Amino acid sequence: MKKIIFLVGVLILVLITASYAKPKPCRDLKIVSVKKHILYFKVDKSFVGGSVEIYDETKSCLEADTLAHTHTMVYFDEMPAGHYTVKVKKGEKSTEFNYDNI
């Protein structure tokens, strides 16, 4: 009987603690890998169907394509060395990050 009361007490304590836990922040974009001029990143599902755009240092758009999946690869092997900005957009929502091609 004592074991049952103890287990019920532990269960109640776990449920109370879990209810006060902070939710994880939603990350819209995560860079998975950068290898040999290939940038591999993952976006949130809400960006699927949006667009990915690559800008150079002068803020001119070099490439633009639609996002068909959450995981995407961008190949920088044929682009000159420099600083690039990758923007992912869908509707009012957008996120961006920088990439230095060496």
C-alpha cells in the first residue's frame, strides 16, 4: 500500500513539474551541415512552398527557387568566394542567415 501511495505522489509531482516547464522556442531555420561548398539546412514546415533566395555582397539576387521540402541544399561550388545572404520567405514570414564562401 505504501508503494502505491509513493508512486501516486511521484506521478503527481512529475505532472506538476511538467506543467511549469517552459516551452522550447520555435527555431525557423537550422544549419545542418557545411561541407565542400555545399550548405545543407532545414526549415520549419511552415516555410514549405515558400522561396529561398541567395544574395551577394551587393544585395543583388543571384538565385531564387521554391522550397519543396524542409531540408534543402545550396551549392556554392561554382560561385566566387565572398559573403552571401540566404533568405527563406513564405508570405509575411521570413528568415535569413549569412554564409561565407571561401
